[in-house]
Amino acid sequence: MRVSRANETDIQSVVALNNTYVTQGLTLKRTEEFAYAHLADYRVIRDADGGVVACAALDEYSPTIVELVSLAVTQDVQGLGYGKALIAALEKLARKRGYEQLFAVSYSDELFLSCGFERAELAKYPEKIARYAKVDKSELEVGEKHCFRKKLG
């Protein structure tokens, strides 16, 4: 398993993989425009044929705070450590870019806690709540999402 930076030819695959989990409420819908705008922020894991089987990205909120978003792993490779590998790679990237805090909103409690994150209140991230309201108001209506953070600095 090797984590690498996504490239332009991965955009459709990354969007399709992410959007596989939208109807379950596990990911927010992403567009090709979002993926293109965040291309330098995406990391992927490929199968033996070069197809994207896992992806995740960083999304900046301020010069000190960044969110880990769009974490998605195909069902056939779940449980093999791909999610942990992507989280570690994006944490490394966030540190390299000088962010002081990395946060994520997810229902994968065990995964994030096992990667050294701690629970946090979503209310501490008003910018995220504002983005939910813009992107999909139903995200706020389903109950509080599980929020995790990791101090990097």
C-alpha cells in the first residue's frame, strides 16, 4: 500500500468514491470542481491496476486550522489500514504546511481515536457549522456529528 498525491486523471474516481457514501450520510457530496480545487490536498491509495481505492483530503479553515475531509475507502479493502495510512499522510502534510490543528467530522470514532485524535465539540468549529448550512443543511439536522481534533504544533 502506497499513499500518493492525487493527479488530474484521478478527479472522477475520487469524486465517485467519495460520493458512494453520501446516501448513508457518511460523506458530504463532492463535485469535480471541489476535487480540482483541492487537487494538491488529496492523497490516494491505488490498487495494482492504478485505480483509486481510497482517498482523503485537507480543507483549510484558517492559516492554523485544517480539516481532514472526504475520507473514503472502497468496501473491498476496508479494514486493511488504508484509512489509517491516509490519516497519517494527511497529518504529515498538515504539519509540513504549518497547521497547528487538524480536525475531522466522522462517525468512525475508533479509527480517529486510534490515530491519536481526541473528541471535540463541533460547536468549537463555527466555520464548519456555517459550511454545513451552505452545503447541506440536513447535516445539522441529523444530530451532532462526531468531531475529532489533533493538535499538531
